[in-house]
Amino acid sequence: QVRVVESGGGLVQAGGSLRLSCVASGIIFSNNVMGWYRQAPGKQRELVATITIRGSTNYADSVKGRFTISRGNAENTVYLQMNSLKPEDTAVYYCAYSVTTKPNYWGQGTQVTVSS
């Protein structure tokens, strides 16, 4: 079993920055993908960014150029640096750990609120 824990959410004004962190523990698979998803009230959960074990990244168009996903020194850690935040970025952000084509393990989520 894999346990995923996020941290770093909060309240920030539009134009500000936040950094989210995620750690996966338990059984760690060598070929994994870690990523961030978000869900705003009344909307479906959507992909924000993913990163493979080799460092290949993928971003939603809405966050390209503003958000950066990266791996920590430990292979089971991932960060999301969010700059130039907009009110529409307000959502619960979830970290996901994948060993197949879809996320297999989810964190509990962390709230990000961007005020205008």
C-alpha cells in the first residue's frame, strides 16, 4: 500500500505564489508517475501537472508558464510551485501516485484559495 500526503495549501492574493509538497510512503514502485490534480466546487477533478520518474513533465494548458512541477531528492517526493495565481486556480489540490496509466493512490487534498 502507498500513502500519499500533501501539504502547503492556503490563502493567497491574486498574483501571489504558493508551493505544494507531496510525499508518498509505503511500497514505492521504481517506475512511477506523480502528479497534481485539482477540483473546484461544482466541477470535475482535473489534471494540473504530472512528472515521470525520469523527469518528463506534462501540464494543463491553463497552468503552463505559471506552475512548475518537480521531484525532490527522494524519488517519492514531488512539489508544485504555483506563481501568478488567479482566482480561478482556487480548488482542492490532490497529489496522485501512479504505477499504471491512471492514478492509483491519492492524497487527502489541500485547499488553495486565491482571492481577487
